[in-house]
Amino acid sequence: MNNMLACTSCGRDQTESVVHLGSYILRCAACGDVIVATSFIAVIDSDHECSAFIDPGPGQALLPHAFVARGPLRLIATAISAAASDGTLIRLIFEPMD
């Protein structure tokens, strides 16, 4: 990864994707600071496969019982939005593309 997405607080370049209410956020996996954010609507038109979980916190391991949905982002966006509508953070794990 290049340093353009490096965290300005801790300098690390490991990120996590989360959805909070209507926002899509790229945050630092080490300290949790927001690196960049946009509207979730701006990114949902994608066939990229991902899994969504209730977020346990920056850098924390995902828990199986926190599973929300899995599939192409455009098809699971409604489930993600519903789970995030009360302020719950939803972490997205994108599958590697071929």
C-alpha cells in the first residue's frame, strides 16, 4: 500500500472499511482514526464480494455471531444499511478480486 492512505495519527497503512449510519469509512486498523469517508450510497453499486459483520472495534477479530450478510455489495447493501441505521458500526471484509 502507498503512504497516501497512511494514518496521520500513527503512520500505519493498514485500513478497515466500516459503515456507520449512511457513511462508508476507511479507518486505521491500529488506532481507529478516520482516514477518509464518503456516502455509503456512493460505493454500493458494486459486484465486489464482501462479508459484513458488527464491528468489534479497530484491529479486533471479527466474531462469527456478529455476521450480518455476505455477497455482492449491491445485493447486501440493504441489509448493511438496516444494521447500521441505529449507529452500529458494520465492518466490511472484501474478498480478493481475481
